[in-house]
Amino acid sequence: MLKMMTFFQGLSGHQPVRDTLDFPRSPQKLPSTSEAESEASMSVASSEDLAPPLEAGTALYREEEKTAKKKKEKKKKSKGLANVFCVFTKGKKKKGQLSSAEPEGAARSRQGLDGPPPTVEELKAALERGQLEAAPPLLALERELAAAAAAGGASEEELVRRQSKVEALYDLLRDQVLGVLRRPLEVAPERLRQALAVVSEQESEDRQAAAAAAAAEPGTSGLAVTRPRRWLQLWRRGVAEAAEERMGQRPAAGPEVPESVFLHLGRTMKEDLEAVVERLKPLFPAEFGVVAAYAESYHQHFAAHLAAMAQFELCERDTYMLLVWVQNLYPNDIINSPKLAGELQGVGLGSLLPPRQIRLLEATFLSNEAANVRELMDRALELEAQHWAEDVPPQRLDGHCHSELAIDIIQIISQAQAKAESITLDLGSQIKQVLLAELPAFLRSYQRAFNEFLERGKQLRNYKANVIANINNCLSFRMSMEQKWQVPQDTLSLLLGPLGELKSHGFDTLLQNLREDLKPLFKRFTHTRWAAPMETVEKIITTVDMRLPEFSELQDCFREELMEAVHLHLVKEYIIQLSKRRLVLKTAEQQQQLAGHILASADTIQHFCTKHGSPATWLQPALPTLAEIIRLQDPSAIKIEVATYATCYPDFSKGHLSAILAIKGNLSNSEVKSIRSILDVSTGAQEPSRSLFSLIKVG
């Protein structure tokens, strides 16, 4: 990191990216010229400290500036390329008003230029005064020299002397022209057009000279080769230097961190290119490709900064910042910003980093985020377990016990996914798979920690309340997985497994006292008490009813599930008592009487449990069908009933059937054997979706 800080020395100004660089996300109406100039004028006026003044291209141009300073028009010197564009951001000059950058000599009568062809001395004087009107006479002088050389009337010494003077004049002209183009918005539009016209004329002359040279025999002119002069190429080189100067300036003082560097680079590039599009493009000939020239220069400098940074061993934050700029902010908020998108579409700037390097950075980012998510989830669980151990009561929310653990975990995962999506949506999809792979391990840790609490915390005052709060947590987890994260079904089953076990253990804990209270009541169903079983059933229902308020702070869906568990327990325990072979009834009347008691008990249990929210409709035929088997006397009719029963409850075995048939003391062994054989047909049936008889052991 020390190397990274050295790399960014002098480029600082730590500010949040989004708070300082307000890149528009949606297209905006382009302001009119007057509006743009007014707004830009305010922008420039508030940013005078952006950069130091640019140096003039030549000594002659510096002399010109000294002359211009004597004028009474008190314009401030520009402090950077953003202020170099001040001609177009401070409002147009009145017609006929002189530019402060135009020398006084240019406003006077162009002596020696408007009459007969000027002499070399007159051209030199005009160029030293900054008069670009000297370009056409100079070009004529060059052509005259070429014609003289071709005619062969002049000596070689004379040609060399005359050519040296022409080249000296071209040096002056070049410095003047490139000086103007170096500072394109510090000069009046008319002077800028003059400079551009000179470059265009020179480019045309370069092409003509190249064509003539290709047709002529080598060494026939007697002159040194001076073309192509390539002034357009020199201009582009100047643009690159200006871009480097602008992008390399120091931002406001502050911590030397990548955020401030990226902010400076991005804001400078965006503002400067917008000024190029709005103010320079209308003045520059198409052959200059002014927007592409500036855009490519700024892009290359930006890319060079990032490439240099990527060579270091990056910390997590730097890796993220690098990716978010390369993959999101730069392409979306700069290249495709409303004012630049149409202009840069055909430029083809490309990415700031090569694809292979981006993939490596993305892999590092995903690994970093997975490690961070693991650490944060483990820390959240540790804090929650500490609250359990310290007997801290859970919060109450809408009448339910509430834990923040599920919310914390969901937020940790959601923030990691949002962070990846802030780079690209594709990276967001990738990290989703990474995070879902981390979640099962966390849920198993959660389940283990909860089981330890169930064992060790029984004496705590807020024990049951915290158990209920953690059962309620399962709803938040499940809803997030099913709705927000849209987890595939196979993955969902894997994730819900630990939650299902956690909920089941929580239910067992909550129902433990109730089951203890019911145990002696169910034992009353002996061969001496079956004659009046309804009294026992009523006491069982009353006992359950007294315990139900303990579960009122469960979420509604879990309260229903708990009531289904109570319903199952009552039916199961009733069947266990019927199966204990303590009761043998030898007459049909006795069997019919017992069947009536069973039906009445079944109706009472079903009505009570349904009234309190049990959704266990699947338990409804469990007791009435057994009553019917006990009531029937015809073995064939009993077989039909048993076959139907086995369809409803696939875990109903021959052992369970034998225990029920033992009550019917008037059946022969052969009849019992024949009835039992009906279950052979069901051998190999599918496993039951819900267990009833598999919970009942028979001898």
C-alpha cells in the first residue's frame, strides 16, 4: 500500500465518488448556446483554481501576450484546459470587439500584405506581430522558390539562401499557429479559424507536394525536402500534451487515495470533452476530428494511470474502486453521458484495462467479498449467541418475538450483491452464486449454536421467548430465499434443511412441558377406563387449551405448524393406547360401543385442533377409520376398510393392524391372517409424505 500511496502522491482530495462527481444517468436536454455559455461561465468562475496557466508555444507568442496585457480589457489568465475554453464559456464577444489575445498590429491596416507581394522582411515583421494573414504570401513565396528551382536559372547557393529564409518564416508561422491551437479557447473565434485554415492549407500542400515528388525524378529540384510538414500531426501531439497536463494536475489537497485520483481524472475528462463538443467542434474542420483527438488523448492518459495502478498489490477497496470505474462509471457516466454519447460512439475508445486484467480483478473481488461475507455472518451469529447466553430478552414486533439475526444476514448478503452489481450486472449474478454457496455453511453453524442454547439455556428466564424468536427467524430466511433471491428449487431444499431442523427442535422444546402434562392423562386409557373415555379426552383438551397462550408470540404460520404438531401428538397417543393389547372385546355390541367412543373422541380432537389453526386435514380419517375396522364384523368388509386405510397412511403396517384386530376377540386366527394379507398388496408403496404410524411402535 505504501507503493500505491507513492504512486498517487500529489493526486488527492478524498471525497465519496457519488457525492462529488454527479454524472447524469438519464439524457438531458442540451441547453441553448446562450444558456450553455451562462452556465459554463458560472462553472469557470467557481473553479479558477483548477490548473496553472498553460505556457505559450513559442517566445514570439509570449511577446504577443505581453503586448495584449497592455490593453485595458482586464481578462483573467486561464488556469487549465477547462479555463482555456473560456472564450466559449464566458459568453460571446460583441461583434467587432477585439480579442485580448489578438495583437494590436493585427487590428491595424495590414501594411505590406494588402498591396504588392510582401518581402521576406515584411513577412517576418507580420509574423512577429502574430498576423496569420502572412500565411498565403508565405506559401506563394515557397511555390515561387520551387518554380525557380525547377527552372534552373538560380545557383544552388542562391536557392539554399532563399530556402533558409522561407523555412525560418515557416518556423515563425508554425509557432504562431500551434500556439493558438494549443490554447484554442483563449483566442477569438476568428483568430482560431485563421489558425485552422492555415493548418488545413498546409495539409493540402503536403498532399500536393507528395504527389509531385512521386512523379518527379529524384534530386532534380536542387532544394532540400521540407514537406510533408505534418502540422495536423503536430497539433494532435499538442492535444496529447494538453491532456496529459490537465489530467496530471493536482486535485484539491487531501488524503492521497485512489478515489480522489479517479474523481479528478473522470471529472476533468468529462468536463473538458463536453467543452470540446459544445464549443470547439463547430469551429474545427471535419478533417481535424477534434472530438476524437481530445477523447483519445484523455482516454490514453486515464488508461495509463489505471494500468500503472493495477501493477501494484491492491487492497480490497482499491480493487473495488478500480473495477467500478473501469466497468461502470467510465463507460456509463463519461463515455455514454448524454452530452458525449453521440459524439464518442464512433471513436471506439474501448476499455481502460484489457479484458484479461479485468477478469483477474473480478476474480479477486469475488474472493474478497466471499471472505468478508463469511466473517460478517460469523460475527453476527456470535453476537446473537452472546445475547442468548446473557438472557437478553428478544424484541417484540407486531406481537411476535423478533430477532435481528435474519435481517443482519440478509442485509450482509444483499449489500455484497449490490456492491457487485454496482460494477456490472453480470458480476452481480456471479456473486449471487458465490454467496448462496456460503449460506448453507452459515445456516448449519446457526443450527448448531441454537441446539447448544436449547441444551444449556433451559434455566434462563427468557429461554422460551428466545426459542420463539429464532423459530420466527426461519420465516425471514425462507421468504428472502424464495422471493428476493429466487433460489432454484434444488438449492432451496439444501438451504431450508438446517432451518427445518432448527424449527423442529424449537417446536420440541416448546411442546416439552405440554407433552409431560398429557402423558399421565393418556395412561388413563386402560381396559378399566375405556368404558367412559370422553372424560379423559375432555381433560386432555383442557390441558392443551391452557398451554396454547405460551405460543402466541410465534408468527402465524408457525403457530399453525405448532398446532398441527399438537394435533398429531393427540392422534398418535390415542392410537398408541388402542394398540397396547390391554382391551379384548368378544361381542359385536362391545366393539360397536368402543367404536362410538373412538368416533366421539376423534370428533372432539379434530374440532378443537381445527378451531385453533391446525391445518392437518390429513389426520381427520385416522381415528374414525380405526373405529370402523373395530365395528365391522364381516372379514371382507374389514379388508376393504384396511386397504383404503393403507392408501391414506402408507406407513400403516401389519403390526399396527394386528394390534387393532387383537381388540376383536371374536375373530379366528385364519380370519386375522386373511385380513392381514391385504397389506401384502401395498408392499413397496411410496414413502409417506407425513409420518403417523412410523412414530408408533408396536410389540
